[in-house]
Amino acid sequence: MTEPATPYIAAKTTPMESRVALRARIPGWGVDLDPKDRPSFPREQPGIQTGAHWKFPDRQPEAQPRERSIEHAMLTPAFGTSAPLKGASGAIRRYAYRRYSEGRAAHWLLLIAADRVDAWESHLKSFATLRPDNPITETGVGSEFSGNGLKSRAGKRVDVNHAWMDPVIVAGPWVLAGLGAAAVLRALRSRR
């Protein structure tokens, strides 16, 4: 591994990038340049002995490129890979990290959209297995008919105001997918 450009160590030997270069590389950089806007400014004193004695640890190898914010030049020495990127959702996540700063709403909205796409990819993938997703049991509909579920909905619960939307939000996509599949099958049969 090569030495990182900006290691996270106290005694950094590489000079800081110029303000112009940072502003060009990171959208929105420089909002706290004025010392009056920085709460830590009066206490920033270089050369203070902190008592921390450590060397930069060996870096974990990257088996595949990891997503990282454009604010950071490198990953931390150790990082997790519990859910590697895959499919269309992975492409959306890569785009969010490559294109937008973490300070932009577009970054987070793309990550939320990627989660939804990942859920649909997983639903579609489950149909190729012996145990496909079962929306009736997995959404908790069965609990409405046991354990006082329906009666509790008529009480003074906070979520009563939007409870009418729950079936539409939960079952709506499944109904639309079923209607779409039926339309496709009908179109295929009419071509025969």
C-alpha cells in the first residue's frame, strides 16, 4: 500500500491543500474559514503535547473499491464490508458518493432511493428461490387479527391519523406489481 495523501495523524508532514484546490474539489468547502465562525478556533494551538502515542496502523486491503465521501481523501485504516454494493442500487450509491458532498440533500436522497431500489431487487431475487417473499406474513397483517390488534387502532394512538394510508403504502406496490404482471401476461397471450 502507498502512504495516504492525508493520514489521520497529529503530526502531519504533508502541507494542507490550498483553499482554491479544496473549494474546487469539495462543493461547499470553506463555509467556516472565518475564525469567528469556528467555535474551536481560540483553542487551536499547534504543537501541544496530547499524550497520544501511536503510529499510523497498517491499512486494510480494499478487495473492491469502497464508497467514500468526496470530503475524505482515503478510508480509515479498518473499515467494514458487511453489505457490498450490488446491482442498480449499488450504482446509485456509487453515484451519490462520487458526485455529491455529504452536506447536500441530493446525496442523502439518492442513498434513500438506493435503499428502495435494493428492497425491490431483493423482492425480485426472492422469486427465483424456493421460498419467495410473502407480503401478507412479512408485513405483520396477521397481528391485526390477534393480540387485540384491530381494537387498539380505534384507541388514542398517535398514528391513528395516518393509519388509513398504511394499507396503500404497504400493499399498494404489490397490487401494482400484480396488475402489471397480469397486463404483461394478457399482452403476451393476445400476440399468440
